[in-house]
Amino acid sequence: MTDPLGQSQVLPYIIGLSKEGYEFHLISFEKTDRFKTHHRHIRSICTEHNIYWHPQDYHLKGGLLKTIKQVRRLKKVVKFLHRSHKFSIVHCRSYISALSGLNLKRKYGVKFVFDMRGFWADERVDGKIWNTNNFIFKRIYNFFKRKEIQFFKESDYTISLTENGRREIESWDAFSVQKPNIKVIPCCVNLDLFDPSKITVQQQASLKTKLGINPDDFVLGYVGSIGTWYMLDEMLDYFLILKKNNSKAKFLFVSGESPEMIHIECSKKGISENQIVITSALHKDVPLHISIFNSSIFFIRASYSKKASSPTKQGEIMAMGIPLVCNSGVGDTDEIVERYKAGIVIDDFTDESYRNAFTESHKFDIEGIKKGANDYFSLSEGIRRYLSVYKAIDA
């Protein structure tokens, strides 16, 4: 919960559901340095909303044996808390926690919500974290693919981030007779925070001055981390073509990544430092930074596992009314962009495709972009959908 994702994609839902009368016991594994820095803040949020938080130590190092110990630790904590509180629902985020949730369902009959968050085992392979040519990783992969079927079959409800993911699951032979109960809930955004009407022209001008961006510069923006899935090389290639089309273009990165790493990649492309702006921002300040984008870009490496992915940044960017440049083949992203005229979808990473994107830019519909965020990514709608799941299984 001390990571940004926990604060944007876990706590807001739990807070909303606690207001509907549900009492939560929240178990999370926390990195030591982040826990020391942020635990008081998270504890105060939980206390304010009657959420009982049970943080555990998360260890990055130690390999497979350490992971197994942490899985066992989770099972012990879950069992101990259930004996004391007699849970009616166990809500598990992703596959590791679902191991404990399924155990609780089988042993004690607790209703089980499998919040899958994507095809986790396939993500590990597609992202080259697990090499299935290695005997051990092959066995781990096969183990989780077997458990995956059990999670879908035995959960009272499964949460999928995307319609694409739901359709994929329902197409499997294992569900040819009976489909699992699936509710689609994408990564949602707090529209009260990501609200362009709350940002003044003076705030935008002040931020641009601070970042060294001129009033007439065209700002291509990127927000979030740059890791395994995000295609920095291709995004820089797009910027190069943009720069030829618009000499006033600058590329603004709002990211916690190393500026040095980004500059090194830019230098390989012949992009000078004065064309790139790199900054970081607290979550509460991200809306202001997005508001100075003229357009925003994210290219994500498409793969089988990405059918079930919902980029958190998409809802945030659309909520601010900023046009998107993105690629096809990732969750429901392209379908949503095209439905709401929210930007340009790139099908292949070529200079010609990038140039064509500029000629299509007049098709952006700013009000349509905001409507798409409200229809599809609203936090209140996400909470409503979770509530419908809880009520359905806890009747």
C-alpha cells in the first residue's frame, strides 16, 4: 500500500466499499524503505476509514525460497485472522494471494473473489522474467497455469481488467460447458482528482516556466514508469518524426525513472537534451503535469498476456482531456480510443505510421475523450461494480 499503485488502485476501492458497510482486513507485503517513509500516512488513511491494515515484510532478494516463505507467511496470517474474525468474503489481488484465498474457500467455505489483474504467469514469460527453457521455471509456470483454471472454476467471482481478457478466458476448452462468473472492472481513476476544471492557466504557466517549457512549445507527454513493457525506443522514434513535423515539439517525461537512463537512450537517437524534459511528481500533482501535454503517448509491447491489461495511465490521461497516441493489441485500449475518438492507434511501428498519425490528429474529440473517461474509467463506477459482485455472492 506504500507503493503508488496501492494508493491509486487498491485503497480507493476499499475506502468506497467500506462506506457501503463492509469491514476490511487488508493484508499487504511492503518494501522496507517505502514502509519506513509512508506507513504513517497509509495507517492514518486506514484508521480514518475503519480499515484494519496488517502489513507484512516484502523481500526483493532471496529468490524462489524467499518467495515460498512469504507465500507460507501469507497463508498463516490469513488463517489466524479468519479464526478471529470469521470472514464472509476473501478478495484476492492476483495469483499469489489467490493461493491463500482458494485455501480459505476450500477449508472454511469463505466466498472467494479472484481479482486476477491479468494473466500473471504468461506475463512473467512474455516479459522474459521466467525462461521456460529452464526446468524450474517451466514447472513454476505449469503450476500456476493449473492453479489459474482452479481459481476461475472455484471463485465465486473473477474480476477481469478487460473485455478482451474475459472473452479469452471464456474461449478456453476448460469452460466449454460452464463459463466462470466474470465482472470487467478496468483500472479506474479518481475523477475528482483528475479534473481539468480544477487547474488554472496560472498554475500551468508556472509549471511550464519551472520545467523550461516555452508557452508556444508543443508538449508530447509520457507519464509513469518505463520498464519491461514500455517501448521507449519506439516512442523516441515517434518523437523524432513529430519533431520534423513541428520544430517546437518537446518530449516531457513525468516519471520516477532515472533521468540519466532516458538521456542515454535519447542520445543514441540523436535527440538533444534541450528537446527532452524529465521530472517526477507526487500522485496528487500528476493531473497538473498531464494538463500541460498537447498529446500523450504510450507504446506497450503487445503479447498474449497483454489481452488482459488495462494501463492505469490511460484513464488518467483521458480524464484530463488529452489526446492519446498508443498502439493496438493491449487489452481494450485501442477499442476505447477509437470509440471515443480519444486519439490515434498505431498498428505498426514505422515512420509512415507515425506520419499518418499527424494527418489524423484533427479527428480528436476532447469532450469525447472526457466522456470516455467518465463512462469507462470512473472510480465511482468501479466501486459500483465491485459492490454488485459483493452483493451477488454475499446475499
